[in-house]
Amino acid sequence: MSNSAPTEHIAALGKASIDSTYAVLNATLDSLERVASHSLNTLRSTLVDHADNSRELLGARDLHEVYSIHGSHFQPHAERIASFYRGLYDISADTQERFAKLLESRQGELNKSISATLDWFSKSSSNSDVAVAAFKSAISAANSAFEKANKTARQVAEITGASVNAATSATVRA
């Protein structure tokens, strides 16, 4: 490496930070777009169904028929509500997964850059072996903690997904 290695790494880190920021903003906007689309589609179908239900109720001949019509529309309405919230959860889970992948990717790039800088520093400076080894050990410990936290977060997301599915099914059945 040349003597300008730290400067090159700092410039590379800056570029990577800009790229990461752009990727996070893009993921956020995609998620917001999906939420808006999901909400508008649900609202549109709900309004159409309510208009149809109102027409049907207005055509009822007696109170018994009104109760019968009203009761027959309760189940589809409950299913639509459960479907709406399930859709929001799915969007949220997808977005969280996308952010996790971005973070993992960024962490890998950062580790490579730090490792290259430490290697350069150890070659260019005498008596730096102990400091470089300590820093590499700290980075290794941090990476291990990150991997454990990430694994735990994924397990929690899986458990939450299963709980949401169970709750949705139970709600619709009830």
C-alpha cells in the first residue's frame, strides 16, 4: 500500500456511507410506497363492499332479512381487517429483512476496510503489533456480538411471524 492508504480508505468509507444512505432511503421509500398502495387498495375494496352492502340492506323487506344480511357480511369484513393488518406486518417484516441485509453488507465492507488500514498501519509503523492485535481482537468480538444479535433478531422475527399468523387465524375464526 502507498503512504496515502488511510486517505484512500477514508474516501472509500465516505463513498460507501453515501451509497448505504441512498440504499436505506430507497428501501424506506419502497416500504412507504407499499404501505400506501396496500392501504388504498384496502380502502377502495372496503368502500365498494360497503356500497354493495348498503344497497342490499336497503332492499331488505323486513327486520329479519336486515339482520340476516348484516350477519352474512360480518365474516368477510373481519377477514378484510385481518388481511389488512397481515399485509402491513408482511411489509414491515420485508423491510426489516432488507435493512438487515444492508447492515450486514455494510458491516462486511467496513471490516475489510478496517482490516486493510490496520495491515497498512502495522507494516508502516514499528512496534505497532500489540496495538493492531488488540484492535483486531476488539473488532472480532464486536463482529461476534453483531452476529449473535442478528441471529437472535431473526429468531424473534420468525416467532413473531408465527404468532401473527396464529392470531390472524384465531381472530377470523372467532
